[in-house]
Amino acid sequence: MGSHLCDAFADGGWEVRALDRPGTHRSPVPPKATYTEAELGSPEAALVTAELAKGTSIVAHAAFPGAGLDEEALEMARASMAAALAAKATLLLVSSATVYGRPRNLPCEEGEPKRPVDAHGQTRWAVEREAYLWRRTRGLRLIVLRPALTYGAGQRRGLAAALTVAALAARSGRPLWVPRRGPVVHTVHAEDVARAALLVASEDPDSLDGKAFNVADDVPLPLEELARALLQAAGAEEAGRVPYSPAPARAFLWFLRRMPGWMFWGPLNRKLARAWISAWEGEPPGSPPALDPALLEQFSADRYYDTSRLRTLGFVPRYPSAVEGLLRLAVESRSHGLLPPPRGAPALPPAPEVDRAGPRAI
């Protein structure tokens, strides 16, 4: 999310100052930002955050160390909260719709009870609770974004990893099976999350203080249509449909998620890594994709979200559904040499990094 936030705010005329971990800045195009590195969660990073926040009106926090790492996530967030308080700025916290778990009422509104069912949602909710505690006890101005299942350029897991797997299958000439309908999945492109962040940041901060906003595209898709969108974007063929029954499928996904890494996920990701290296003739442009069992939770129940609160501010997604968004992601990734080319086509070298003149920021 970081580079997308940089681009959206800089294109909107904001001065942007970015802070990230050392060695994580690998975007094909450098963010339009004054860029600083520090080990997030450390006392040194907290001091750097406070210094960068001076004179700002928004401190946007999108850092996330990973599912289940509650203490690390809280330390990172507290540094941003303290910096926002000292600068008298608003904290814009990028959270996740996983805090709702499996919503009982659909479409899920922002006031729905928070019952996260996986480690990712639990960690996100721990950070949100801490932010709201600081708002009540210390006067922190706070706005929260809760994006649906997010995908976009630069991502190496989630739907972006699934897109790469489909591209590898297309290159090897192997058709892939899709489920018959399946649960409804709501997605959002990272660019649209960044545009939503810019929109709420441009409003009167006092009028939005304490509010949370669901961020999602216009068209939640059944898993079958989402899988077809992935195949279409990757140029892969469909082998057919497999039956999907909610209860057995949920039990099967539960079993897969809890299988030891050495038994299933480790060998599977090693096989993908070999196919990735082979697709680039031994010189891949970056690390191979990695399939994460945590993604399976998103396919275990219907999940779609009410975005009317954000739309009243004028939000319209640039990518109305994952069909358009994934096609765009595939085109961008191939143009930068980050997605294996179709079968029979030569592998393209990665696009050279572009050095843009002029002011940058986050």
C-alpha cells in the first residue's frame, strides 16, 4: 500500500514523506516522496517518525508486519500515533475488513460486531482497538480505512500470487479448474484504497474524527467469477468446474489452512519457485510468488461490504470489479517484466527504474 499512497497524495498536490523498512523499496517506479528508511517498531524509527511528522496534517499508517505479530504491529502503530499527537495531525490508519470475520449481516456495515476469525484479522483489530483507545484517552484524531481483499502492483502474495500461478500454468499449457459458484468475495484495487485515503484526508478532519470506512469495489464476485477473472488476466485456459458445497468446502479449507508447512505449503511453494525460475530462464526479476494458507479464509464464507459511507463523500472506484482490476494488474506487471509472458513469447527484461525529477513526498 505504501507506494500507492505516495503516488495518490503526491498526485493530489500534497507534500509526502515516506518511511519504510530498509531493503523493502523495490517498486519499479520510485514513489513520489521524500524517502527515509528505518527499522519499523524500533525506538530509532519512532524518533524518525516524530521528526517526519512535524508540520504535517495527516500521518498515514499502512505498515503491517504480518498476521499474528500483534506486539510488533502495535509498536509500529504506536510510533505513528505518538507522532500524530505531537504534530497535532490526524492519524489515517489503513486497517482491513478482516476485522469483521465472517459477517452475520450482509452487506457488512462499519458498525457490524468485530469477530475476526484468523490471525490477520485479530492483529488488525488489536491495532484498531489501540488507536481508538488513544483517541478516547489522549485526544488522538483518527480515521480508519477497512479495505476488502486488496490486490495491486508490487504485491507478492494474495491475489497477485494467484495471478502469477495462473500465468505460470498458462505458460506451461496447463488448464486450471474453477469452483462452481462458491462464496461471494469482495475485492479492491490498491490504487482505489489510496484514492479513498486521499479523499478522506481532504475532508475536514474534525467531521470524520473517529469514523471508519469500508473500501471495496462495486461488484463483489462469486468465487467462480473471480477465478475466471484471474485466468482471463493471466491468459490461462479453464479445464472445467468442480462442485462447491459450503459445509464440505469450509471443512476442506480449514484442513488445508492447518496443514504443517513442511507437509504441503512448503513443497508447493518450492515447486512454484522452480517454475518461476524456469519461466525466466534462470534469471527471474525478483522473488517467486508464495501462496499463503491465510488467503483461504477469504473463500470460506460470503463477504461483501457496504461502502455507502465512503460514497457519500464522492468515492467512485477506478476499477469497478476485479475483472477490470486484474486485467490492468496483468498488463502493468508484464510491462515491468514482473509477470511471466504467455507461452511461446520470450521473457521480457524488467523495465528500467524511472527517476522522476521534481518534488516527491509521503
